[in-house]
Amino acid sequence: MATLLDEFKAITAALNDAAIDYAVCGGWAMAIHGLMRATIDIDLMILAEDIENAFFVARANGYDVEGLPLSFDQGAFELRRISKIDKESRELITLDFILATDAYRDVWETREVVETEFGNMKVVSRDGLIKMKLLAGRDRDLLDIKELEENENKN
């Protein structure tokens, strides 16, 4: 049975192999920035012109349940979702591609390459992650911002 971590490692490695630029965001970015938080999906920011190639890579890795495109805040936030069902556990594994729209251009431009235990990862910067969470404005995001700021003050 594949774990979400296995899926995360496999899809980022596949994107690297296909030379598709991305930036880890969401719960995985929180973890890379040193704050563990449970997450139920994989969030990756990509350029709009790379979405077809990213979906091709996802399909090659077993993702075959495509969601409808989601758009919020007059197109400032654009999300493309593709999922798969793990054959053993029968659990849904979701991959969210967040498009680097104009509203997120600075988040995209300030992404970082971070060395992790399973190789180099491209990840949104701490400040970029905070901006994304501010724009989302959900209760969980506001708590995440507080933790990120508190963690920064400790360092």
C-alpha cells in the first residue's frame, strides 16, 4: 500500500524527471519549513503552460480521476485536481496543481530549492506560504500562519 509520502516522493521525482517546474505548497511545504501538519493531499504550484504536461506525468503515475477546474476570486486562484484510488487501501489520493497566476507571481518567483532527506525539492518560501495562506483565509490557514511566525521568532 502506497502512503501519501510515497506518492509525494514519486510525483515530485516524476516532475523533476520530466523537467516540469513546480513549487511544493500546502501541508507539505509546512513540513519542509519545519512544522509538521497532517495533510490529506499533495499541493504543487505550477505554471499554467505546464498543466497539460503535469497531467500527463500524473496519469503516467496512476492518477486517472480528473476533477473540474476550480477558480476563485475572479481567477486569482486557479486549481486543477487529479486523483487516484489506491488499489490496496481503496483510499483516494489527490494531487492539486495550483496555477501560478498573477496574484501568486511573487510566490512563484521566490520559491526555493530545499535539500530534503529524499532529494532536492522546489518549495514556496516561508513568506510565499504565508501569502498563500492569507489569501485563502481559512481558519486552518490562519493557525498555520501563527505557527510559521512563532517558529520564525524562535530561530
